[in-house]
Amino acid sequence: MDKIFEKIELRLKQDHQVTPNEATVYQIHDALSKLIMDGIADTWYESRHMHERSRGAYYFSAEYLTGRMVYNNLYNLGLLDQVKAAFAEHGLDINMFEEIEDCALGNGGLGRLAACFLDSAATHDLPLDGYGIRYKYGLFKQSWRDGYQHEAADDWQRFGDPWSRRRSTHEVLVKFADQTVRAVPYDMPIIGYHTDNIGTLKEKNAVEDITRVLYPNDTTRAGKKLRLKQQYFLSSASLQDLMLRFKRENLSMEKFAAHNAIQLNDTHPTVSIPELIRLLMNEGLTFEQSFDIAQKTFGYTNHTVMQEALEKWDADLFQELLPEIFDIIYRINAKLCGELMSRGIDCSSYAIIQGNRIHMANLAVYVSHAVNGVAKIHSEILKNDVLKNWYELYPERFQNKTNGITQRRWLGLCNPGLAAYITKRIGDGWLLDLSELEKLKEHMTSTDIREFLEVKRQNKRALSDYVYAREGVRLPENFVFDVQIKRMHEYKRQLMNAFAILDIYYGIKDGRIKDFPPTAFLFGAKSAPGYIIAKTVIKFINEIAKLINNDDSVNDRMRVVFVQNYNCSYAEHIIPAADISEQISPAGTEASGTGNMKLMLNGAVSLCTYDGANIEILDAAGEENNYRFGASVDTLNELRPHYDPKAIYEHEPRVKRVVDTLVNGTFQDGGTGVFRSLYNSLVTGNSWQKPDYYFVLYELLPYIDRKLDAIYDTQDPLSFGRKALMNTASAGYFSSDRTVLDYARDIWDLKPFPHQYTLNLF
Ligand SMILES: *Cc1c(COP(=O)(O)O)cnc(C)c1O
């Protein structure tokens, strides 16, 4: 153990000329991380070599939300406790690394999914590597100014980045009509849990402006030209890298698809399809051969049902920036329409080029061998609605791969109390096979549940301190913790939660709600900087928090906090402490969700709609152990054409009362008029959207009823604790290990190669 510290000491002296006591957190982080990077270097090299020689799968994603690496890497290497103890012996607290920036090269769920997949693949010895963009600035840092979101640049490498290696020898050039840029690769090791297989996240950086910023949009609203350049940059640099490897192995280009499977994480990297065809044709293959190889190589994962989020590019822009690529897309489109014509099918709804628009989803579906949604219901909606025409054409291509999360980071690392509780009862097999959690169902005595509740209480105390230090609001540990953490978006309906909290507040004040169990309502979310309505909801919730937290007649029963800068690390603190998980999107809008899985795994009950993976969560954990409300997809679809939110607003006094707070002077928006606009978006609608497009008013009252059910049920701790624990015990299916192994079997045709754990660093 002392050896670890001696080595850190030495590195600090060598690299920074300081002793441990003089060193900054960043210097200690740098020394420790580099020590580990050196320690794994040989194994990593071996693994990379192995990946190159075998059939490999490559995850192409514009986003990776890996979070902070240091704890996770120590944990996966089995070193966290040793290093912690060594630090403590020398009077240092390993919690110091809480100051280290998250690596936030992603917006939310889609980017975090990519990170979880890499962890799972490395852990299970699958030859999967990630390709992505190394943005100079990650997702903006968020803080409050007068209750409004303020954005600051996320200069995440300010203090260096010890966890990646620059590979200057592997630089390639990416050509646009108006410029040629160098793509500089940075490799980050993906250290699996207790295995000597180390995966690689290969991120490409351009010295030029192209990779300066991550687009902070979950859906639409992009700075078009630059974003298209980013997409092509990622695609071309990554494919050139794969081609070079392929050539190093002296393989014939005709065998490309036999050796490489590429998964497109949404349409962002779809321009890889024409790019691969272009590169293969440059190697002397015909268009037909190249097309065939591309189709066998690519799989496409769809992440959204929202029409406005299905990417379409101006053909003009394409032609101007990427004329060669445009020509290839044109040929692909001609081939498609020719094939359809010969089958007597009208190609207009399938066309990749429609007028001046290029439909990336059509391109992705046509030139790939597998298309998947990310939860059962989502995959059904793709077949029956969003991609219905394509499903009729190629039913065999459509699959479902319900998302998952890595239990190492989202339980083992972030919730050591619950991890120990579980391991004490069923052993530690769940770390590699989450389905083992089922065995917890044999440990449901009242003694078990009391111990489980004690773990939860300690996690709440820890979160309470953490939140108090950052936000200045105290959440008493004996309160029920009701949390909604996810990107801020109208469809996720944080506004409905806010209205519910207000209604409960008025209910308590009026005496309508009696003996209310003290509850803390916690929000965490970033809004896209240009998404005015979403930003208005943040301001609104901050105003509600101020009103309630300062009202001494209720603040012993309610507290509200909207934490600043929600990110992976914040999530790792919040999730273990949650009692109630808010998953309240209207049915048919959330493709899957993964936050719902993290919270379930950590023993929170879901207060949820019948949407995304919530349905599978309810199925696995039992309706009786969760709190479902709201209409089905079909009901909402039938209702949509004649939905009249104004009628609800006028006939339901409780609804009217909370909505009116936006405009009757209860809350101030600083004279900006944004609260009035938000009000209008619910009651009257605006030029581009019908009023209350996401059914907030329609579902508000049923939602409040279920919310109150959940909160009041906590008054019987044993019964509520049992429900919570049943959720943990039923979470086995939602491991990203399962998801990635399913991709490997059904889409990538990839097998794990078994390894021994031989890494021995100290
Ligand atoms: C898991 C995760 C998400 C996704 O949350 P959803 O509730 O599925 O939208 C977003 N951001 C962070 C930081 C996460 O860890």
C-alpha cells in the first residue's frame, strides 16, 4: 500500500517539483492518473493489438458523457479502497478529486449510453472501441443568475487531461471543399472491471474551429454548417483510421465488412455511409461493391420519435461543403428509387433526397443491415409510425435493444453502502451479471428492509451535505426525496412537476392537504441555451423554490431545490439518495430513458407514465411497487386533434390557480415577459405549436394524485421500503452488459474473447 503513495510522491517530485503536502489537487490527480496510465500501458497495447486482429465493432457517436474518470478507473482496477487508505494514511482525503472536472463531451442520455456501452464491452471482453470527437469545450457549465440559467464555457482540459494519449503518428486529413483539416487522435483507455481487456475511446480533434464546441442541443436548433462539418469530420477521420488498420493487416478491401461492424449512435455520424463508399471506391472497388460492403457494415440506432429531431440537411449545403459525398448520396438515392420502381413501389416517401432536403434517417435505414429502437415500445413506434414505410419494405432489419446502464458506476461506485448490503446477502456476482439481483427477493424480511432503509438514510444525509455546500439549501435527511434529473425539455414535463409542487403547497396552506409527509423536491437539468421555454421553466422552478423555502409556515414539510450544473458526478450523488424517481413524459415521447434505470437500481420507486423503458421497469418490478399514471400512446394520439387545454384550465380551479401564478404577479420574471409566453404556450398556443403540446394540463391532476399516493405511502416505512428494495432486486435486465451482449450477438456478430485478470499495477 505504501508503495502506491511512494510512487505518487516520486511522480509529484519529478513532474511538478512538489511534495504531496504542497501539491494542488490537480497535481495529485495528474500524478496518480499518469501512474496508472503507465501501469496499464502494456496491457492496453496488447488489447489494441488483439482488437485489430479480430473482427471488431466500432461505436460511432458524436457524444460521450464519460464523467469523471479517476474514481471509476480506480474502482474498475480494484484499487479504489487501497488508494483511499494510502491517501488517508498520509492525511489526504480521496474526496479531493471531487474538484476534478467531469469529462462532459455529451449532452445527456445518448452520450451517457455510449459511455456505459464502452464500460460493459471492455468488462465482458468484447472487441468494441468508440469513435468520437474531442471537443475543446464540453457541455456548458450552468449556474443561476437571479434564478435564470447562466452558461459558461466548459474548459475541461484547463488542468490537462492525463487520461488520454495523443497519437500524432495516426493523424489523417479530412477534406472539405473550402478547407482541409488535420484530425489529431487522442486515445482514452476504457478500463473494464477486473479484466485485462482494455478498450479504447478514440477521439478526434481538429486544430481548427470545427471541434471547438459540443452542440448543446438534445434535439434540433443547430448552427448548421459547422455541425455538418463536425459530423463529416468524425466520420471521415474514424473511417480512415479503420482503413489504415485494415491495410496494416494486409487484408483485401473486399473483406471490410467481414472484419468491421460499425454502429451509428443516432443519425449524427450517418454521413459515414457515403464516406465509406467513397473510400472503398478510391481503393478500386465499384460503387455496387462498396454499397454492398457499407450495408453489411453499418447498423443504425434510432433515439427519437420526434419528427423535428430526425436530421435533415439542406442539399445545397452538402453540395457546397462535400460535393463528392453529395454525388454518392445522389447515386444511393437513384439506386433506392430504381429498386423500388422495379418492385412497383412509389419512392417519394423513402427518398433520401427530397426537394432540397437530405433525410439522414432514410439514408441510415437504407444502407444498414440492422435498425434498432432503444426500448420495446419505442421499437414498436418505429415500426408502426416513424419508419412504418421502411418496416413494410425490410421487416427483417428491425430490432429492439432496450438501453441499459453499467452497474459498476451506477451502483458499485456511486452507492457503496447499498453495494455492500447486496454483496453481504448474495455475493458480488451481480457486478458482472446483474440478473443475480433477483436473489435479493429471498432477503425481504423486516430486518433486511430496515437495514436497506438505513443505507438510504445515510445516502440522504450525504446528499444533504453535498447539496447544502453547493446550493445553500438544506434538505433534511428525514424528508422524502423526490427527484427529477434529466435534460430540461418540454416533453420531459418538469413544468408539470413544478405545478404539482405548487398545488401541494397551496393544499397545505389551505388545509386541503393534511399531515403531509415532509418532502424534498429536487431538480437537476440543463437547458439548451437557445431553448427559451425550457429556460423559462428553470426560472419558474427557482421562483417556486424561493417562495416555498422562505415560507416558515410550510418549509418544515416542503423544500425545493434546483441544483446547478447537473452532470454525471452530481447524478452519482443524487441517485443513491432518491426515494421517488420522476419519469413523467407523455406516453410516446421518451424513447427509453436511462435515468429511470439508474434510480430503480438504487432503490427508488418510479412515479411514471407508460412510456419508454418505464413500461419494462413496471413489468419487471411490478405495478404494485411503483406509481403509474397517465394516458397510453393510443389515447393521446386519439385525443391530440381535439385536445382543448383551455377548457381544463377554465373548469379545474386547482389547475387554473397554479397556471395563473405565471401571470398574476405571484412570481416575477424580471420584466422579461417569459412567464407570459410560457402561459401562452399552455393556454393559447403560438404560431408553431398547438397549446399544451405535451398534455401538461390534461395529466396534471391524475399526476398529483399518484404523487401524493407515493409520498403518503412512505409513512409505512416497511411497506414502502419493500417496494423500493423490490425495484433494486428487479433491475437485473437493465444492465448495459445485457444490452451490449445483445448487440454483439444480434447485430455485430461478435464474440467475447475470454481473459484472465492479470493486471497488477502496484
Ligand atoms: C443518465 C443521465 C442522463 C439521462 O437521463 P434521462 O432521465 O434518461 O433523460 C442525462 N444526464 C446525465 C448526466 C445522466 O447521467
